[in-house]
Amino acid sequence: MKLRIHRFLPVTNVEGPGKRACVWVQGCSRHCPGCAAQPTWNKDKGIEIDVRELAQKILNGPEVEGITFVGGEPFEQAEALSELALLLKRKNLSIVTFTGYSLEELQESTNDGIKDLISLTDILIDGPYLQERKDLSRPWVGSSNQRYHFLTDRYKHIKDNICETKNQIEIRMDSMGKILINGMGDFNAIKGLFEV
Ligand code: SF4
């Protein structure tokens, strides 16, 4: 099965608990005002990758405790992501999934891929970015409406003290000299750092 992705990082420290691989999927039809991930909206952009190949790349890559799915909208490619999640979960990797939908909306769906992805996810972070509720005080999220759902016991040790984890960003430069930023922070302020 193929997955259309925007970006893949084999290891990051700022996209969920611990060291994680991270996949930004390509395609989101929600188009929330103020979304910082607009380059991920167009479902025809990005690159297609075979799910099994990606799973092998992750398992053969740097040591990580899990993977994070972010977007774009992960549940618009739920079938492919649930296949990837299953392959990784069999190797004891944890799954963190972001979504612009609410958990309740997703639970109403009869789509098998959506049901499978929910059942394989350890932490689901739901709700779209709402610019009028911008709040960077909690880890990994940008607005106060977004919720953390601990769907398994895997991360129950951080459930009651999650706000002790601070938002962080990582800045990388690719081989073409392009600056790549991930994590959560005030992206406009960050962009200003690179203006001359
Ligand atoms: S759901 Fe998420 S990725 Fe999609 S437009 Fe809204 S904030 Fe952006």
C-alpha cells in the first residue's frame, strides 16, 4: 500500500514523547485559517512511498521509541497509516497521531482504516489549529482547543504532568542549504531570525 507524504524524519525529539520518527502526511481538506502546515494541504503534492519500505526504513534507522503521524490530515490516509502503525507496533514502537477531527467525529466513522488507526494509536491529539485560541503553553500543540487522548496505558506516566513538557523546535539545513524547522513554537518569530 502507498502513503503520500510531505516529509519524513527518522528521529526527532520534539514531536511527541521521547525520540520518535515522524511522518508528515500530504493532504488536508480542512484548510483551517492560520494553519502553519499549508504546504501539506494539496493531496497531489509530496511523494508516494510504499508503506512496507517506510516501515523497514524506520526499523533500520536510529533507535526510536515510536512514531508520530502529523499533517496534513493523517485520517485522510488512515488505511495506509494503520498498516504502517501495525508493522511498527509489532516491534513495540508507540504511535502518536494528530488529527484536525475530534475523537468523537472519528469514532462515528464506519471506515475500517479510521477504526484501525484509532485502535493502534497510543496518544491521539485532536482538534484543528484555531488561531483565535492560539496557546503555545502545552507540548506539541498550538491552540487551547486541542486535546490529548491517552488511548492506551503506554504513556499513562505522563498523563497528569504533560504540561511539564515544554514546546521545543528543531532547526535543520538540508543538502541544498534550505532551512527546515519542526516542533511547535512561534513560527513567525522564528522566520524573523533568518531575515537579513
Ligand atoms: S486540520 Fe491541521 S493540517 Fe489541516 S488545515 Fe487544520 S490545522 Fe492545518
